Amino acid sequence: MASQMQDLDVLPRVTCPNHPDSILVEDYRAGDMICPECGLVVGDRVIDVGSEWRTFSNDKATKDPSRVGDTQNPLLSDGDLTTMIGKGTGAASFDEFGNSKYQNRRTMSSSDRAMMNAFREITNMADRINLPRNIVDRTNNLFKQVYEQKSLKGRSNDAIASACLYIACRQEGVPRTFKEICAVSRISKKEIGRCFKLILKALETSVDLITTGDFMSRFCSNLGLPKQVQMAATHIARKAVELDLVPGRSPISVAAAAIYMASQASAEKRTQKEIGDIAGVADVTIRQSYRLIYPRAPDLFPADFKFDTPVDKLPQL
């Protein structure tokens, strides 16, 4: 706290040279900073950062009082800085045929327009699965790099955007499955997977390998399982990988099987279908992974786990 106060003290502050301790008064109309003790104008042309309009209760909701347009977008070529001309009302605003002389013609290029549509689609997809803003920003940057390289010609922008979202989630440490991305986009899982591999090759980038721990917390939370079951499932999945009990199985299917085993040993039991719906895997996939780890079940549970169902009474499937 002391260091923060010191940092605030070194920041430049506008003061009156004759009365440094006096609180300056701001004249909003003239844009001046005035000393109340001696009347000295300490600063002029102060920018008003407040709203440029006032809102009244009887104003129509469809009326847009803003005259400055949208915020600047650094990902576009010209920052998307545009000028909007208001609708004319006098006779000088129209020609002899009654057409408006001044029209808003957008000068945005086709590439910027395509990127804007992709950015809008990325934001919509992220909102549907509750992804934070930093994921959206990284996805937009990835899409811009791919689009400018023109290395994925022939692929739809929606497919590229979906693959970029999948990569951004992996790079930010909050991976989502292909099925989760596919559920919020209009692109097939196979097409997203193809674009994913092409983008990694084109950008010469990589993503960390996904593990069972990347999904365990979210899956257990969505299933409403207590912390003890989540910790047990995490331990089971980690031990199964360490003992090489599930060679060639995807981390998602191993996590689902571990959750099923831990829940069946506790009082909070969940069916294969319930777990499969959350994890996005089929019941048969869970059973196949479960059969691989079941013979070593006594060695997989943590030592302090409180069994509601003994290990020898677990389902054999």
C-alpha cells in the first residue's frame, strides 16, 4: 500500500504556483482550471471526457445521440474511423429530383468487412460458452494473421474463426473440446479439426497437449459433484496415465471414466449418460476407458478417500 501511495505522489499534478494546496475549480464551459484563491487560470482547453449529450425520460430508445461513431479497432486497416452525415431537413440538402445530396457511403474495404463479420461471429460464439474477453482478443488476432496470410484459401471464414477460437482457448489454458466449439458454431467438427491443423502449420505455432486435469474441474462442476469426488477423479485419472493403463485413449474419455469411477464409489453417483452429456463423449467410450482402469481400481483412489461403496462393489461393466 505504501509503494502505491508513493507512485501516486510522483504523478504530475496541476497546481496553482501561488497556492499549491488549494483545490482547483474547473469551468466546464470554457475548459479552464481556475485557482479559487487568486483567480489564476492554471490550465486551459481542458478536454471534457464526459458524455456529449443529455438523456431525457421522453427520448426515444431508437434515437442515437452519438456523433463520434464506434471506437477505433486497431485490427482493421484504417481503425474503422468513419464519419456519419446527419439527415438533412432543409431544401439545400436535396437535389431537383428530391434525392439527398449527402449520403453516408462506407469506405470500408471488403477485407475489413470480412474481418468485422468474423469478429462478430467470434464474439457471439464466446458469449454462448461464457469465455472471457482475453480469449476473444486472442482469437481476433489469430484470425487476422491467418486472413492476411491468405494461407487457408477455400476455407470459410466461419470455419477459420471456430478453429482460431479453439486454439485461443488452448493457448490461454482454458481448453474446450471440438464438440463444444462445434455446438456454438455452424461448422462441422471435422472441418474445424482440418482448419486447426492448417492454422498451426501456417502460423508456425503450437499448443500445449491437453490433459485430464484441464477438463476435470469444469466437468465435475457441471455435474454438481462435491470437491472430494473431484479430487478423487483427478487422482484416478493422473494415476491411470502414470501407470499407462489407458494407452491411446483421449484425455476427455479418461477424465469421464475417472469421474464415473469416483462418483460410483461415493454417495453422489452419476450415470454414464449424465457424464457423457457433459463431457461430450458416448457411453460406449466411457465404458471402454473404464474397463481399462477397473482392474487397478484399488491402486487409483487416494488414500484419504471416504468410500460409500467399496472398491470390490464397483460396477464391472
